[in-house]
Amino acid sequence: MIKQAIIPLAGLGTRLLPLTSILPKELLPINGKPGLEYILDECINAGIKEIIFIISNKKKIIKKYFYNDKFYKKIIKKKKDKRVKFEYNKILKYKNKIKFIYQNKPLGTGDAILKTKNLISGSHFLILFPDDLIIKKNCSKEMILLYKKFKCSIMASIKVKREDVSRWGIFSIKKKINRRNFFIKDVIEKPNKKNAPSNNAVIGRYILPKDIFKKLEKQKKGVGGEIHITDSIRELIKSDYNFIGHNFAGKYLDCGTMKGYINSSLEISKL
Ligand code: G1P
């Protein structure tokens, strides 16, 4: 079963500057809660028991959100306000499930994930990218159910506009399973319009095998000089590992840009 999840949180968040010069983007409030909490709610409700946060020295304040200092702890404990109590208790509950690991140089998603190698115990694990909020339906839960059935790797996906393919990991389909699921033939990180194999984009939810670490250890830098998880996934596909692309049922909100961040608050306030 999938019991562990990784959340990479060491990114610099430059697209949301100057806000992110004082607060990590994952702690910026979306309709009254840090964006990160929606991601945590999703994994906990999907049955995840342990979450690994990849942070950096610059983003230690994320740890502080879960380990309140004594000063605020005392005040919060005396509070009668239901919302404050609920949120505080939730943070305490989540705190016990979180492990912290550091990536101090932003060398890419692949490099970040490799840092967790010695903490992963099961054959497969879940990754959630905090920029990608999925609301209305729990995408991780859907993917874990799919994993139970097919016992292989899974990536969340949506169709994007042809002119936007260079923003995403793009995959081609080997075989359709049903309306929402496909076996993947190949995946390319941020291709240009000309060499994009389709307009099926990877969204930040992955169920990956532990064997990805062997590929990551040898992974060379890719587009933009970064080590991408997508390139190691490609290597696994070449070595005949099955990957399913899952067109999730929920609604996707991109919180990594200012426009998307503002829109996500609006969308969530309507729920
Ligand atoms: C990352 C992945 C990319 C994926 C995207 C989803 O890109 O490398 O393959 O499509 O997340 O959000 P990033 O957002 O880090 O540029």
C-alpha cells in the first residue's frame, strides 16, 4: 500500500516575488489557510501515514508553522474560538506525521526527491507538488485506488492548450484503458510546440516506484540545467516500467503564478 508521501518545498517561488521574499509561497493563505494545508488535507484523507517535507534553510519557517513557539502555544490553548482550536489541533495532528529533509541548492525536482531515498520504506510512494491544488475530488485517493488495481506507477494529467506545452511535462499514450486512464508511451519535460508528442500534461501528483532512486542517482541535468523527475520517469518507461496517466475528476488550480494564486482563493471561497 501507499503510506508515504513526499512534498517538495524547497523551490524559491520567484514568480510570486516580492511576497515570497518574506513568506514561502506554500504558507501564503488561500481563503484563510496556507496553501500547503490543502495539500496535506488531500494526502491525509487519502490514507497517507507519513509525509516527507523537502525544505531548505531559507524556508525553515515552514517547520515553525507546525512547531509553534511556546509564546503562541500558550495563547492558542486559552482561545475559545472554534476555528482557531480546530486549525491548531489539526496542525498538531499533522505535525506527528511530518519528517523534514533539506535541499539547500535548488537543483531541480529530481535532485530534491533523491534526498528522500533513505526514508522511503514501501515499494511505491506518492509525490504532491504544492503549486498544484486539485479541489472538489481527492486526486491522491483516486490514484491510490488505481494503484491498488494496476500495481504500477501513475501520474495525474490534464489536457492543455498546444501553445502552452512548453510549461509542462508532456506524455504520449501507448494504450487507452478507459475514459480517464491511459498507459503512457513516453514523457518529455517542457518540450517546445514542435517536438511535443501531444497536449497531455503531467500535473504534480505521482505514484512512483522506489526504483526511481537508481535512475535519479545517474540522472543528468535536463532543460534549464535542472535535474528533473520527468527525465528519470522517462528512463523507467524505457526500462519497461508501466506508467498510467490519470485524467483526474477534480478541478485543477495552478498556484505557482500570481494570477493562478489569486484565482485559487476565489475558486476555493465558492466551495
Ligand atoms: C513540474 C514538472 C512538470 C509538471 C509540472 C506540473 O514543473 O517538472 O513535468 O508538468 O511540475 O505542475 P514545474 O512546475 O516545477 O516547472
